Amino acid sequence: MSMMPVETIFALTLLAQPLPIVTIDSQEPISCLSADEMREAVSDGRVIQPAQASRHARNAAPGEVVRIRLCRQGDEFVYVVTTLKRDGRVARVTLEGQSGKVSTIR
């Protein structure tokens, strides 16, 4: 059995997940995009590739990426990446969509 490319797994994960509105700390509410809207933002060059966001998030909170979402926070795009650490704890890393710079880790 062959392994699926990481990008395919991300795409399938995005398609399978509901798109909730979440609030991080006291910042503006975050509204997540659909898979089609995410593909459009990536292809237009408005944000980095999901695989790049995943790498940045794993560097900030080592573990397995279990979910990656592209969201809007005010006028900005942010990636919200959920990682599962080896000890079983979950971390949520918020990255700037254009640069991939880590904003918060929770």
C-alpha cells in the first residue's frame, strides 16, 4: 500500500472538518475558510502553502499535525494548526498567513 502525500492528507483533513468560529484570547474572532476558499487564497499568493505552515507549526510545537485551517482574523489571514505531541497533549499554533510567523501557541 502506498502512502498518500502530505498535501493530500491536509486536503482530506480540511474537507472532513467542520469550520467553526473560534476566539483566541481577547483578539478578534477567527472565522475559518472553506477548502475552496483556502485553495484560492494559496493560488493567489495571499498566503503561504499549507505544508509550509505545517513545518512552521511543528518547529514551534513539535508533534504530529492533526488539523490545519486557514482563517480570517479581522482583515488578516491566519493558519490555525493543531499538533499532537508525543506525550498526548494537544497544541494549537496560530501563524500569520502570509509570513508563517508564529503568533500564539496554546
